[in-house]
Amino acid sequence: MFIILLLSYLFLTINGISIDIIEKDLNNPIEKVLLINNNLFIGTINSLHRLSSINLNPSKSSLKLSSQSSDYHWKILLLIPKTNNLLLCGTLHHGSCQIFDEDFNLIINSSLPIVANDPINSTIGLIIPEKNLIYFGVTYTNEGIYRWQIPNISGRSLNLTNFMKILSVNDDDTISRDDLSLRFMPRQQTTFIVQYIYSFYSENYIYFVTNQPNDIDQTNFITKIVRFCRNTSNSIMRSYTEIPLICLNSDWIVKSAQMIVDNNNQMILIGLFIKRDGSTGTNICSWKIRNEIDKAFQDNYKTCYSMGIGQRGLNFIKPNEPCRKDEVKKEIPRNVR
């Protein structure tokens, strides 16, 4: 099961043909793969290809995405639910997004800087179908002059009328401090670098799996899981919390992850971990979302706001303060180290 799920890291074969053979035929490294019915969409550097998932023959001429001066590196390739349209986001034009149909006809283009605009740093996207919005987690880059405009986490519209606009919690056109975005403090934005690895949602919450420094003054990366409310009537900031996600010990950081639902309808997060120092070795760990991860978040919240023990943390978002019992009914950020 794990080999099938963790396609982004392990060796992939389709009908006996390995992904490295496909990559050789397409003349460029593969960065994204998306399977929709009988179509296999493959994003390579500078191009999008559509192949038959049955025989792997091209079923459409490739869509060229590069410019004369820069290569196109992929950040997002997703199917927009209830449509046959594809959401593409990449490094060109300061990290912009577009919607194409399955025949590669452009539907809409956004000129906004949205995603990481270099080949290395990460962006993840999670579509919430009932709201027709997408949550982005975007790692800060030093490329270009627009990076300060991009929140670390944001909820953006997929509607064509306000495509990629950050949504307000009031569902109107006014974007205020209480919108669906979370920004690090200016002095931390360029130094506290969070790599966003994977995202998923439950009935009530949005989750991001990340690698990040343990604190603003530390350089060692650890894996943490972020959680905030799925209800868009509140800002992300009001419910943002995070806890460590430890596989064996903190020497291991997540490489890729996948959420599955087992036969008992239990949501389970599976993570593939590598050594933080780059040495050889891998590990796979798993957690039950409701019984383990959500319980840890709840215990963390109670310790701080019911018992008044510890520090609130998250001082890359706002100055750190001691936990206070009188804040038990408020939804405010909380971190545990």
C-alpha cells in the first residue's frame, strides 16, 4: 500500500513502463503527475503533456509554458472538482496561476504573484470543493520584488470573477486584516523559512505538513503539522496551531506524505521520512488523525488555555507570551515544541 501511495518519492511504474523511460521520451525531468480517468497529465520542465493512461501514447500536442528567458518549473497541477479543468501554477511571471481545459485551451490567467517562483522552494495547494477555493502554503523566496505581497498561507478564490483573489471572511470584496491569509512578521519573513510538504482536510480542519526551524533562533529543521479551522467565517490566524510530527526522533524530517481512509473509515496520515543531515536511510510512520493528531492538538490547547502552563509560541507570527487561563474560550494561535 505504501509503495502505491508515495508516488512522489518511490519508483513508479505504469503498465510495466517505468517513469524514467517516460521522462526520457519527453526530453525533460518530470515535476508533476496527475491521473484523470484515462488521461495521464505529466508536467515536465517547460511543458505539460497528455498521455493515454492505457498505452502511454500522447493524446494531445504538448502545451509549452516557458518564456524566452526563463524555464517553467511546476508548483501546482490539480484538477478543479466538478469540472474537467486543470489548475496550473509555476515559477514564471513571479509565480502565477492559470486554468486550462483538458485540451489545453486557456480559460483564465492570473497576473498575481501567488506561488514560490524558484525551482527549489515549495508550494502546496488544497482545493475545498464546497467553497470553490484553494488554500496555498508558500515558501518564501528571494527572487523578484513581489515576494512580500504573498502570504505564507492563503485561501484564494477559484471563481472566474475573482480568480486567485484572497477571500475575506465576510464573503465580500473587502480584504482586511481578517482575511483568509496568514503572514509572518516582516522581520521573520525572510529568515524563518517553512517548507510546505503536504496538505489535506477533515470535516472541520485544514492540515499542512511542514519542515521548519524549531524556533526563530534555531537552524535545525523539524517536521510539524499545522492545523486551522475549515470554517471560512473565521480568519486563519484565529485557529492556527502546530505541533511536532515525530517519526522515531527529531533527526528525521518528512519527505512526502499521504492521507488515506482505512476500512473503518478512519483517516490515517502516512509519512515518508529521511535523515535531516542528509545521510542515507528512510522510515515510514503513520498517525490516526482523530485519535492521535487531533487529540494532541486538543491536549496542547488545554494545557495552555485551561491550565495556563507554558508559552504560547509561534513568535514568527506574533510576539510570544505566557499561556493564560482566561483565554480558554478564544481561538488563538498555539505552538508546542
